[in-house]
Amino acid sequence: MYFYSKINCMEKMKNILAINFGGIGDEIFFLPTLISLKKEFPNSKITLALEPRSKSVKDLTDTIDNLFLIDVKGKNKYIELLKLILKARFGKFDIVISSGGNKLISILLWLTGIKERYGYDTGALSKKLLTKAVPLNKNQYACDMYHDLITPITSHKTYLPEINVEPQEKIQNSVLIHPGVSKLSVQKGMIKTVPAETWAEVVDLLQEKGKHVILVGGPDDRECIETIRATVKNKNFEDWFGKTKSLKDLGNLIAKAEKFLCSDSAPLHVAVALKTRTYVIFGPTDDKKLIPQSEIVTPIKASDNCPIKPCLWEHRQTTCAALDCLKISAQDIVNKILLV
């Protein structure tokens, strides 16, 4: 019996390479997949290949043992991909899984030489080169889309991200506001939130209703935060801009808030993992793919009649000039928060 148990345990020990390129939000979406792999193979070692900009995800979890930083968005992306292939070939991995719908991914995984290869079905080549090509269903919550990759490997299902932030005592009657989005998205012409002046009005209206308002943001949000500071009438809100030095610091603050108001950005996914009551401004992106169908999260959307909404990624790579989908008043936002 002891010998059989030892053999079974050895079979469960796997060296796993997971590849997921994208922003920090994408890496948080990917966590349930890694958590389920760890449940299936408790003694496994998981290495995540990701973009350098998203490396802070490791601060949020013990599930990831090692990182490969691969700058696929830089000018030397082909050298970076070669670096990944070499690291994979010399890493003695048993399993590799990769997200992404590019048809070349199956070739990349085959070049790693790793015996078990799992990715999305992108055609005949993926079916030939992968151990299992999994159907890609983009019309679902992103966590579920990523989790489909490991259905051939495990029956475990982790529905939401889980992160290493301890439960905190709630600040009574508090609303934490994170108004910003990444500077990269703004530079690329992806406008995903209301103007700073609207956020300032939200701060004033919530304070009029007796709410304890806390304002927070990262370095990318400086311009937005400074406009809010200059525009608000009631300066009695609690200002945490610049005080959170990491994503985990922000997580601790989100855990303390009774309610959290934010844009479609990475802090949203931290809040989902912490099960903090969250309200999110949505414009051109698809809330059904970015938040779980749960009472934890409420999308706040404009009552516009745009025929192609949501359009970002679905129909275009940048937002349109009209931005009717983001014509949401401060009063409408506050009404949503006060409703529940």
C-alpha cells in the first residue's frame, strides 16, 4: 500500500509551463486555471510565461512558483519568443498550456519539445501538433474561457480568482474609488471610462449622502487624480493616491472598503477575487466577458442606442469619437451605488 501511494504521488508531480500574454487583468483571469492545475497536481511546480508589465501577479498568489518574462510587445519579440522556446526546452517540463487564438501558438508549443501540449483549436495544424486542441469560446466570462484549456487534464473547476490578501476589518459606510485605467490603453486610443470631472462630481455627491469616500490610484492615474482634486467642492474625502505601492497594497485597501467603484481595469479583478461589493463603469467593452454573473459586481452602463455596442475588440481596436457609451452622469453612477 505504501509503495502504491508513493508511485501515485510521483505520478501527480508535474513540472508545468503555462503561457499567457497580456495585461495584469489577463493574468488575474488566468489564476483559476493555475489553481485548478495545482489542485490536480498538488506537488507540481508551475512556471508562468508572461509579459514583464504583468509580473506583479506573482505577489498575489502562491500558486505560481516561477516566472519567465517574455516581452512579446517589444521590438525584439521574435528573439523573445526564441528565448521562451529555449527556456522551455531546457526546463524539463511535463506539460505546457497556452492561451491565445493565434494559429502560430500550436507551432510555438510544438517547438518547445514538451510532451503534453494544450491550447485552443485554431484549425488542422493545432489538432496535429497539440495533445489536445480545445474549442475556443470567447462568448463567456474570461476566467471560464481560460479554464477550458485544462478540461482535458482535470475535472477540478475554480470559478473565480483567489489571491493572497487577508480579510480586513471593513471601514464603515465607505466607498473606495479607483477612477483610472492603464496609460497604455489611453495611448492606444482605448477610452474606457468617464472624464475626471465626472469622477469629481461622484466624489461630491457621495459625500453629500454621508459616505466615507476614499480615492486611490496608481502612477498611471496621476493626471486624472489631480483633476479630481482640483475639481471637487468637498475636500474631506480620504486621499490614498500614491500610498499603495503594489497591487497587493491596493488589494488590502479594497478588502477594507464596503463598496468599490472603478473603471474596467485590473483593480476590478482584484475586487472580484476579494468578493468586495463592486460597481464598474463599462462603455465600449463587454461586461459579460469581464465580470462574473454574480451579485458581487454591478456594471454601470449608459442608456445609449449604439447598434454595435460593445465594440472594443469585437468591431474595432480603438474607441470611436462619439463615445455615447460613456455618457453616464455622476448622478446615475451614485444612484446605482446607493441602490444596493
